[in-house]
Amino acid sequence: MTGRQSRDLARSPLMPAAQAAQYAAASPPAPHTEAELRSLLALLRAPAAGISTVAVGHSRDGASRAAAEAFTAAWQAGGGTVVAVVDWPEQAASWLRSAVRLTAQSPDAWVIAAAPLGWAQLCRRLKLSMDWDPHRTFLLACRETDVNGV
């Protein structure tokens, strides 16, 4: 753990209530599509990506859980390794436990299926105090408005 990480672990990553309210008002996750799953798998399996290990994270709603399970099964069926599957609630004191579990195995990439508020809060914790790279993070991010074409 770096000096910054140990110092930042004591700081709360919680976003201000007004900002959290904007995320809470967002559409809930919709079921993933097969096309979305195929596209993500193709992106991650591309030789130039150099990805063999992933950590999968999801919020606890049904659509996010199903998307994470579908991705995990497809990734492993194609010979990839899932080093962790981590879930989290929409409300938590600091998201530290989930952040540590997502980053502990130093995966090549992270795959996330989540409701907006919980992911935004966890993302703040990851950015603040973990060895996490947002450029190596991929979202199964279908929302109800995306499905309806709005």
C-alpha cells in the first residue's frame, strides 16, 4: 500500500447528497442484451487488449446480477480467468470492502454491471484509494432508456 493509499483510506469517498440524488434519479439497469455481451467479449478477447484475467463487479439488482453472471460464464467458457466476483449495495458507509475485493488480485481488467448510484459511489472509492485503472474498466451499462431507444 502506498503512502497515498493509507492516507486516503481514512477519508470518506461519499459524494455530496445533491450529487448522489442525481445518480439516484437515473434509470435502473435493464437486462443486458446478447449483442452487448458479444461486443464486450470481442473487445476484451482482442489480441491487442492483452486481457486474460478480469474481476467482475455488480450491484445487487436482478439485471446487474444476471449480466455479471452471463459475462462470467461466457468469459470462462472462452478460457478467460475471473479472479473475483464482487457485489455491493446501493448504499454503504464507504465501499472500502468492495473496492479492496475488486482490486486485490490485480486483474488485467474490470467488468462492471451496476446501477448508477452504487457504481458512482464505489468508483469514487476506487479512484481515491485503490490501485485501479478506469481505462481498464468496462461496463455492461444498458439502461432502460437505452433499450427503448431514447
